[in-house]
Amino acid sequence: MNLIDWVGVAKNALWILGLAVVLAALSYADWWAGVNHQRLTAALRTPLFQTPFNLGMTLFAAGLASTSRSWWEIGAWSALLLLFAWQTITSWQAGRQTPRTTPSASPQRPDRPVDPPHV
């Protein structure tokens, strides 16, 4: 006796996963901006944020397109899916072409003393 609709679970898991990726991208951008002493809006414009955000929105649109019932809903979500997929590819390519500063490579804060190297 199989009472769980596994196909429905997979379809709904797709849009939930997409929103989780979007939230993780926003959280990481906020953390990155804080560590690098930048505004959040500056971090949101970088490929470091744009690529996972667009990927999450692609998954979200795919999930909603797969759970929609009427033809116009499927068409609208599919159009958004294609647009976000295109944005994911272009932001990923832009991120590969520009050097990225990692938070671990950021300079020391001037108000903290620098520890001498251990010998």
C-alpha cells in the first residue's frame, strides 16, 4: 500500500530547494559584505551572489512549472525558467572571467594587533 505521491513530492521539493538556495545566497552575500566592510547592495551586484540566486530562481520556476495545471501557468513559469537559466549561465561566465576576492584574503582590521608568525 503506497500512499505517498513520490512524483508530487519531487516536484514540490524542487521549488522548495530553489527557495532554500535563494535564501542561502542572500545569507552568504550579507556575511561576505560584512566581512569585507562593504554594503549589501554592492555584494548583491557581484557574480558571487548572482549565480546562486539565479540558479535558485531557476529551480523555483521549474518546480512551479511542473506543479501547474493550466497551460498559461506552465507557459509563464517556463518562460521565467528560461530567463533565469540564461541569467545563471551569464553570471557564472562573468564570475569565471573576473577575479574574486575571498573573505579569507581580506586585510587585517587596523584596530586589531597582528599576531607575529609562529616559528
